[in-house]
Amino acid sequence: MSWKIKALKKSVWVFHVNTGACNNCDIEIVNLLTPKFDVERFGIKLVGSPRHADALLVTGVGTRQAARRLQEVYRQTPKPCAVFCMGACACGMGIFEGAYHVAGPVDHIVKEVDPNALIAYVPGCPPKPQAMISGVVKALAAIG
Amino acid sequence: MTQRPIRDRISEIADKLIRVEQPRPNRMMLLCEACNSFEVNRFLFSELGLRFVIVTGIDAEDSFEILYHYSNDHTGCLATVKAFIRDRENPAIESVTPLIPGAEWIEREVHDILGIDFVHHPNLKRLILHDDWPQGVYPLRKEVRT
Amino acid sequence: MKQTLKKPILAVGPFHPLQEEMEFYQLTIEGEKVVDIDVRLSYNHRGIEKLSETLQFDQVPFLVSRVCGICSASHPLAYIQAVEEIAGITPPDRAMYVRVIINELERIHSHLLWVGLGGHFIGYDTVFMWAWKYREPVLDLLEEITGNRNNYGNVKVGGCREDIPDELIPKINVELDGIEKKTEMLTKAVLDDPVLHARLKGVGVLSKANAVAYAVTGPTARGSGLGIDVRRDDPYAAYGDLDWKVIVQPEGDVFAKAVVRLLETLESVKIIREALKKLPKGPVAVEVREIPPGEGCGHAEAPRGETFHYVRSDGGNRPVRHKIRAPSYVNVPSFKASCIGQDIADVTLTLAAVDPCYSCTERLAVVDSRRHPIADHEMLLRLSREKTARLIKEMDPPPFKLEDC
């Protein structure tokens, strides 16, 4: 089933993955569920397992220890799926570039497993919830 | 236990110290050799009842310095034991974890990042470096570049 | 013949929906009780202390702001205080007050965040939605003052980067009135609710002796009868000039820690109001030319407890050594003492009561599990919420009500 049809037929279920983040992006993601932003009105739902997810919201630089776990999560997520790199760290390591325990950025880690992975980038430190919603919605439209 | 000023009782371990430095009224540094560090730590934690804060390990070129930071919450003084490990080939110091359970993690961390052996540590296994990090590479040593 | 009982291992992590970061606790259980815990860190370790040695003194605050998102005012402040100690710098009075205001605003939104998560863990999702809704005005205020909802980047060696404009002060006071009213309502609802008493009292007790042995700080310590608070014990910024209380509860259980955080939120409102009233005129920074050789220690009371930074300088423009100790680094290990003997349904709540900020410890992360998990990690959330549902059924209490505005 193509992404466009899938996205139209049902809401997008997302699984949140922290690969070594400072928490800010993660909290802003959880903020998306709260009354002020309320992403459920767009049909976006946070699920508790990658096996139920259509998309991964990935935060963090991709530490060496987290890299393999991220790849494992990606493998477990049914395809097609989209990977959203949320925040400066996930997009390109941000301020942590050069640190000895980072293996990222996230897109490199995912592409090791799937060179054709569908990856979208939402920069910011952290991206505001409005930016996250805008990024996810735009990416879904573009993918279709 | 109400924490009294350290200087009231410092004479009790004066023979274990190289010297005492007091750069400002509420900051104190107790310098000692590694072989005496356990006794000095025991004095601050058990005798004086200071609160353990953390351990800093430093690669100081000609030695390793292991700094044990304590807080005297009653007086607002931060006291640091600065222990010198002179043997750079086999750096070792007695663990304070049997005395202070809260020191377990940080001694494991310093072991990971500087390669210091904490003798009598109950659980000195890898803590913060990832599973495949090469043995013998200690990231906080000066020879390791970022 | 001695029979060895097989002890099932329950793995919590690495991606646990209750906890935002990855952490791996290997819990050994017998029946329904936890008998042992092992923890492995590494997932969040980035190597920040080493990275700090490559940055100049005035660049480091931006790095350490990102050690942890909800202590992103406390970490740079503790670092900067260490550097100011080395250089003998005293920032202007106005800067000291601005530092207090920003740090207390952070404390408010951090404690409300925790209350929300705590509610979610036990199935009180109204509390989660409500607490996080009423955090938002605080984040908006921080954005108006500093330019960012988080990662404020507002402190620098010698003072602050941004001032609080006088015309914003009436708006801050109005928002504070709203937050105070809401927090009072929530506090009363929590203190009066019989189900919360039954669910949280006696759970995850950390004794005072263990609080000392594990060297815990913050609400984790104050909820176990240990009356320590850096703001009072070694006053920094303008805390020494302001009138406020250190909140202590003796019981050491999750309920006590919740009460400490709620009452501290109300104290923070008082502190900010007084600081705004007393805010002196003048500049918010002094010029800093160089940092001489020396060592400095800086500590600040983050929402989770004492954040401690040690800095060594050799007279150059970068730190020779920078040690970062976040409060969770000492608080989370105490989980071992407070969790042994607990029901597995209470394990994640006990851990959450420490308000772990894994990023702070950088590596509070997951360990290598030698055995396969015997239960799905979602099961623990379900167990926790089922326990609350059982209590509600048994007790048939009046409904837990929170007014909305």
C-alpha cells in the first residue's frame, strides 16, 4: 500500500525513540498530546510499540550504545514507515558533534539498515510543538 | 548529626594530609596521597557527617588526581579531598563504595573513562561506555583526542 | 538437596513508554516482589565533559544547557558560578535576581511536568493533561524573556545575556496568580483524595539513613526528612536576600515526594513575586576579560536536586577539566534501596518518584540484559494503572475533580 493511500485511510501512529537526547525534544513531543497542541485532532497517535507504528519520531544524537537499538526498532517497524528526525541532534548531531560517544547522526544509522529509508528532518533545539506538527504534516503531504 | 566546621577537628587527620588549602571561606581542599585517601574520606563522611557529592578524576600529566567532593550543608562549605595517584602505569586507589554506597556509580565511571582501579569496589564493571568500546582506551585521558 | 528457586528477571527498558529516556533496569522478582536490581547506563552518554575541554569558557554554557532539558537553567548556572569563583567575579545585583527568576520559573514547570507524568503512570490522565496544560504559560513566559521555551541560554560568565524588561513584570505577576491558584487547587485535591493516599502512601519508601548513604538531594532527600537545599545552605544568586521556606516531609514515600514538589511550586511563586518586587535597577552583566588559573566549584538547586560543577583552569581560554554532576546521578541509585520489596506494579512509580532526568546523568541508560525479558514493558504501565483501578473499585471514593478555566 503506498504511503499516500495509507495516510489517507487511517491516522498516523507514531513511536517515539530517544537515541541519546537531552529530553527537551522528547518533552515537546509529549506536549503534542496535551490540550494546547492536541495532535490527536490530526489523527496522530503515540503508540507504545514500534510494531504498531507508521512512523518513528527519533530524538537524540544517536549515541554508540543507542545506535544498534535504533536499528533494531527500525527493523521491527512495519514497512512502509517514515523516520522523523526531531531536533538539531537527530538532524545532524547539533552541538554534540565530535563527542566521543556519538555514532550519529540518526539518518546515517538508519540508512545502514535501509539505504532507501524515508527520512524527514524537523530542526530546532528543541523544535517548538507547532514546528513539529507543521513538519510532520508537510512531510506526509510530500511523501504522498 | 549537625555538621560542625571542618577546621575544628582537622587536627585529627593532619598526619594523613599533605596540606590544607582554603581559597575562600566556604571552599576547602584537603590534599593527600592516594594511600591515605580512604582515611580522609572516612573522616569527612563518617566522623564529620558531611554529604558526599561526587568524585572527579583528572589526568594531570605527571599523576592522576582523584577529587572527592563533600558538602557541609550546615555551614555551606564545599570540601574536596584531592588524592594524588603517582603511579601512572597502574593507577589504583582504595574504593570508598563500601563506606558510601552512593559512590558506586561514579567510581565505575572514573574506572571507565580514566582507567583507575578502585580496590575493593564491590562491582567494578563497565558503566557508561558502550559494549564494544575498545579496552584500554580511556576517553578522559589527555592522550585521547575528541 | 537444596533447591534453587528460579528467579524471573523483568527487564524495564530500553524504550519504556513511561520513561522518556532509555534506561535498562534488570529487576529480579520473586512472585510479585522485587528482590534485586541491576542498572546499566550508556544509552544517553554523549561525552559532554570531554567536549567541554574543546570549547571556550563562554561557549560551554550552551553545551551544558543541553545536558538536560528540564534543568537547562541550573546546569549552566552551576558551571558559571564555578568559573566566576575562579576569576573572583561578582555579577551585578540585577543579574542575580534575574537568575533567581529564571531558575524558579524552571522549577515550576519541571514540578508540574512531574506531577503530570505521575498522574499518567497511575491512570489519573486528567492530572496529566491538566498539569501539562498549566505548564504552558510558564514556558510562554520563559520564551518571552529569553527567546526559547527551553534551553534558555540566559546566563553567562559575569551575569545574564537577556534582561527582564520592566514592562513584562505585570504580565508575569498575572500568570503567577493563575499558576498559584491552579497549584493550590491541585495540592488540595491530592491531599484530600483517599485513592491517592492508598496508592502512594507507604510506596517506594527511602529511609533517612539510606538517603544519607546514597547521598541523595532535592525533593528525593527532602521527602525523606533530609532538610537540605543549596539555595539556603550555600546561597547563590539572590536567594540569600529572599524570604522562603525549605519544604521537608519525613515519610520518604512517593506521596511525601509529591507533596514536597507541589508545595515547592507554591514557594517558587512566592520567590519570583518577591524577586520581581525587589528587582534592582542597573546592568545585568559585567565584562569579563580572562579566567586565571585555578579551580572552582559551583552548585545550584535544580528541580531534581543539587547540580554540581567543578572547573579547572590553567589560564587559557578553555577548561582543562569540567566535571558535571547532575542530581539524578545520586538520586537514581537510591532506587535500589526504595524498590527492593516493592510490588512490581509500584516499581515504575517508585522510580518516577525520584524524578529521574536521565539525560542529566548522561548515561542513565540501558544495560545489557543477559536474559530475555519475561514480560512486555507495557505490562508495567498496565499493572500500575490496574492497581489504581482496583483501589477505586474497593474504596468507591468521591470522584477526583479538577476545575478547568
